[in-house]
Amino acid sequence: MEPRSARIRWLVIVGLAVLWVGVILARLSYLQLFHYSDFLAKARKQQERIVPVPPKRGAIYDRNGRALAMSTTVDSCFADPSLISDAPMVARLLAPVLDKPAAELEELLRSPKSLCLAHKLQPEVVSRVEELNLRGIYIQKENHRFYPHGSLAVHVVGFVDPDQHGLAGIEEKFDKEIRGRPQRMLVMADAKRRWYDRSEAAAEPEASIELTLDETIQYVAERELAAAIAETHAKAGIVVVQDPNNGEILALASWPNFDPNDSGSATDDEKIDRAVTAAYEPGSTFKLITLAGALEQGVTNPEEVVDCQMGTILVAGRLIHDWHPFGALTVEQVLANSSDVGTIKIALRLGAPKFDQYIRAFGFGQPTGIDLPGENRGLLRRLENWTPSSIGSLAMGQELNVTPVQLITAVSAIANGGLLYRPHVVRAIRRGAQVDAPVEPAPRRSLEATTTATLRHMMEDVLLEGTGKPAQLNGYTVAGKTGTAQKIDPATGRYSPNQYVASFTGFAPVNNPAVTILVALDSPIGPHHGGTVAGPVFRRIAQQVLSYLDVPHDLPVAPEKETARLRSAPDQSQLDEGIAAAPETMPRGMPGVSEPAPTMALGDSEGVPVPQLIGQSVRGVTEVCSRLGLTPLLVGSGVALEQSPEAGTRVVRGSRISVRFGRAAAVPVAAPESEPEPEPEKRK
């Protein structure tokens, strides 16, 4: 009986084991066949995270390929709070490493989403974070936007927010093209719970933007505008340089401005692009439009004599006074001497309907279509809303608002023979080997070529015999017009007796214009006439730009000026290569490059050690400094030859490190300036 009982027991045991195995296999089969995807998802959730990575933004270049904005790679510390079970403990461990309060980090770690705890980490901080090996905490490569020339052309280039979205200028207008498509980073854990990452390539590469701006011309424009602001104590200022033969903007300077590398500290006033968004009454510069229509319609000619009635005229019951009691003047003298009465009498003969037609033919009252965000269309009332005295006001540049871009585009049409081009700042969009040039609309004719030829001669006389003498050039013929417009006092609603916009616009050479330039200064203190205040700024900019562009002289060059160096201009090697002069040579408050932060030497245990930069490329220097939280001031091109402070010096984070590439800049020599003559402009 015992053997049989033993067999039965074994059979029972084997049966139970088979049953148990069967149940297990059945359960495993059920889970594998019907719940495989569910458990795979849970496993992946525990072992990996997909984190969106802001895409690397494409670079922004000037017309000669010099970078105005670029992206560098920096290390940042990210957290996935869903993987962190003890937020207070993790916060206490990270606080001394990231130099942040533990309470602040703990609050961030309780967020339901992945987030960045610290940007732009130094290498030693990255090592300490990795040594902690905290679950849910990882280091991620992040793209950082950098503007190597500080505030140079900031209102055209724009800036980005911390998430690398464009907020102004080209950065905003072409944000979609510059960003490309976002990347994704797969964060995974190995068997020892150590975290590592793998980044996937962007589905669509970012695009680089090539601008029509010339860095050297932009530098000259901003430097001379800064000098004018310092001299006149004006509230704001604008300089626009345009190629009249195709509408390309070569320089656009607006003051005040800011450093886009530190856009968070900039005020709203500094961020305004006044050339595109700010509209103002143009004053006497608008007389060009009045006379253009009258000449085109044949109601007058340059030799006709106009009785200016000793400086007074009554228009629809409104008495208007001229700035000077002129008697009989030819039409050419009316423009040269900026006579209000003479211009109004010509406008009355032209008539309101025709006058309105020519104002709109030059593009006023409508957007120019410039490829920058926030363009102001200006202010121009419809003809049916004109008052009986409106024609008198409009003839001398009142009762309408224009933007600087609108005005310079109209003057360029006079310069090029009557064609109104769309002003633009983008020359090409590059994505890899593919280059797309924006399709520009065909220019429209605003004036006949014969009329513009007559008007150019009259504008030349403004500088030879009239209010624009301080803007005369050495070796070049030049045509232009002054403007001194009273501003409206917001408190009274009337024209202010002491607030003006002083402006000058013109082009050179007269018969084959290479550049059109507009200078406008808002509320200068002291002298306020356009010819006296803005004319010399125009002269300094035009003289340097024409020389830089190798425009042939069409007048003899005065011997005493032929070999003189222009004030603080870049040396010839920099002009040839298009490299702006060293920021250290710029006047204080210069809009081209923001005021350098003080470089403070610290003790051996404090601050950031300055790295060895000599021998590195421009991009290498940029990336190294960016990782350390330092801002490089780059001068020249090629290989770094000198740096200041020296390698090993400890400085505060945010300090600027000057690095010179290639040859040294020559010492500039001040050029003699002609004595400006007082401008007899109008007061309205």
C-alpha cells in the first residue's frame, strides 16, 4: 500500500505543479497577447521621457555674410517632476549646486510638467549635477541666441524670448523660417538608473536670413546718430540709408536702443523701431511732393516768379506766416529758401484733387510693405475730409503723419527717375544649399523722369544757395531738403513753441544717385533747424558711405580734405572686409554697441576664470564665452590674436571680454569739419 500511496502523492504533487504552471502560462499568455501594449507603455513611461527641445535658430547675416545673430549650444539643467518622489530632498541637494534657493527649486519640482531649472551652466556645475545622479534630473544641450555685435542693427534684427521665439524685427517676422521644426530629446535610464539622452534631428532644417544691411554702413549711421544725440540732447533720432535704385535698406538706426543679449532689461521706449512704427509731421521736407505734383502738371516751372507777399498768406480765413518776409522768388528759390507762402500758392494752383493724387502716388497714407513687423501706415485724411485750409497745411508738411521709411522711399523715387520701389531688408533666405530670394513687386511710377530731373536740379540748389548748405559734400554733388516741423503739444492740442523734429533728406551724386539718406532728430535742445542740426549728420554719413562704396567723385576734391581720415571711421582693412570698428572706440551711449559692462577682477576663489581664447575662431570664442556666461566683444575676423582680460583672470559673470581677430585697427584721425551756416528755416 505504501508504494501506491507514494505514487498517488507524487501524482498529486505533479498534477498541482502542472496546474500551477498551466495557470502561470495562461496568465502570461493572456498578458502578452491582450495587454502587451499597455505594459510596454508603462515600461517606457518608467524608463524614458521624450522632451521637446527648442530648435536651433538659423543665423542672420548682413549682405556680406557677417553674422548679426547666431545660435550657440549651452548646457541646461532640466527636471521631470513625475519621476521625483522626494522634491524637498532633491531641492536641498541641487540648491548649492545651481546657486538657487531650495524653496524656489522645490516649488518648480512640484510642477506637473518637465521644465528647465537653470540655463547656461558652467562645466563644473554640469559635472556636479551629473555626480548627484538624481532620478528625474538631467543635463540637456540647449540652443542659446547670441548677438555678437550687441545692439548694432537691433531694431532690424530683433531679439528672442527665453523659449527662443522671435519677439521683434526679423527674428519675429521670419520666426517660422528661422526656427525650423522642433527637435525631440529621448531621455532614458540604464540598469543602474543612470540617465542619458539621445537627440533626434529636426524634421525641417532652420533657415538663415541674409539682409540688405551692410554692417559697416550700419555702424557709421549709428555712430554719427549717437554723436548727434550727444550734441543736441535730442529725445530720439533716426537714420535710414537706402539704395534708391532697388529699395534695399543699407542701414536703419533708431535711438534709443538696447542690447538684445539682455533684452529683459530694455524699456518699451528703447524697443521701438521708430523708422517703421513712429509717424511724425514731415514739415518742409514734404514740399518736395507739393512741387513734384505742380511741376508734373505744368502749373509752374523753376524759373517762374512767385510773389511771397512778404511772409503772410490767408487760406480759407486762416492767416499763415512764413519764417521770413520774402518778396518775389522764383519757384527754384521757393524750394531753396523753404518759403511756406510760395509753396502754398503753388499748391492752390495745383488744386486739392490733383495734390491728393500725387501724395498717394508717392505712397503716403498706406503701408510701404517693408518686411519688418509693426509698420505704421501714417495718417492722411481722405480728400472728402479735407477742410478748406487743409491744402495750405499739407503743402508745408502739416496735417499728415509719415514714417521715415515712407519719406525716404518717396525721395528715392525722385532720385531714381520716378520709380517707387518697395523698401525691404531681406535679401535672401537660405536653407542648406537652397537659396530663395524674396520676389519683389515691380516698382510703380510715381513721377515722370523729366519731372524728376527738374526737381533734382532744384534740390541741388537747396544745398548750393539755400537752407541745406551745412550738408554739402566734398567731391560729390548732392541734392536734398531740410525740414523743421513743430510738434503737437499733447497738453494743449496746439503746436509747441519749443518742440521740433529737425530733419534732412537727400541723395548723392545728383545725376547718378548711389544712396538716399534721411536723418531726423526729435526735440533737439538749442538749435533746432533741420539744416543746422540734421544737415551736418547727413554730410558725415554720406561722405563716409560714398567713400566706402567707391562711388566715383563728380566734383573736384578739396586738397585739404583729400587725405584726411573721417572721424573715428574704421580703418581701410575693416572697410574692405566689412568689419565694424572696435566697440571700445565708440562714443559713450553709442547705439551700435551697448555700453560695456565693467570687467571686475576678483579673488582666486570668486567669479568666473577668463578662458584662453587666443588661437580660436570667432565661433569658438562665442561658444566658450557663452557657456561661461561671458559676453565677447568681437573685433575683426580670422583667428583670435589678443584678448582682454588675460586668460585666468577671474571676473563677474556677464563681464565683456574683448577679443581681436586678424590685424589691429588703425588709429583714426579726426577730419576737419566745415563750419555750418545757420539755417533760416520756418517756424510753424
